Amino acid sequence: MTEMIVSTMETVVSQPREMVWAVVTDLDNWQWRGDLQRLEQTGPDTFVEYGKGGFATHFTVTCRREPEKWTFDLENASMKGAWIGEFQAVPEGTKITFTERLTLKKKWMKLVMKGYLRRQQARYFADLKRAMEK
């Protein structure tokens, strides 16, 4: 393992926190996410996401404090680390903050990973906002 990358992004969604929590944490209904090919639940607190190219990332839920905080450890061939999702009720709806702390398995990846994470998080937020409008 080589380099640690930390990426935090936040956005506000106009729906109540309980509704946003329900969509984000519903592993049976992941199809609103444009970055996934499929999602497989492998246990009560474990799941695998498969990106559009079939690339697998394994997740283990480490905290589920409804509707405030959802965290998990993650690992794939390129990285391992933790993801923290925080959901805060605000007058406009729900403020969502996602933080990823990743250790890269290949040193050269540091050059591209920060930008990749920002694009992935931005896409996730855009997909979530579309899903919440339906």
C-alpha cells in the first residue's frame, strides 16, 4: 500500500433526511445510479458493487445510525479504505456529506485518483438528485 487520498464533497437535496436516507441505503434499488452495472448483497452487512465495466468493489458496513450516518470499509484491486456518509436536516432539505479515505495499492494512481473521486462523487450526487425528483 502506498498513498492515502481523502476526498470530501457535500450537497443539499430538497427532500427530507429520512427520504434521502431511504434511497441511499436501499441496496435492493440501486438502479438509479448511472455508474453501476449491478449490486450484489453478500451478507447482512456486506455487498459488492460492480461498475459499468464489471470492476468489483467489496463493502462492509461499519456504522448504520439511521438517518444520520452510514459508513463502510471498502476494497478493490486498486485501493482500500473507508467511506463516511452524513445526512443533516437543514431548512432547504438535507445536507449530505460524503468522505472517502483511501489507501492506494499502486503509487502511480495518486496522479489520477483525486480527480476520479471528485467526478464519481459529483456523478453520484447528480444521480441521487434525479432519483429524488421522481
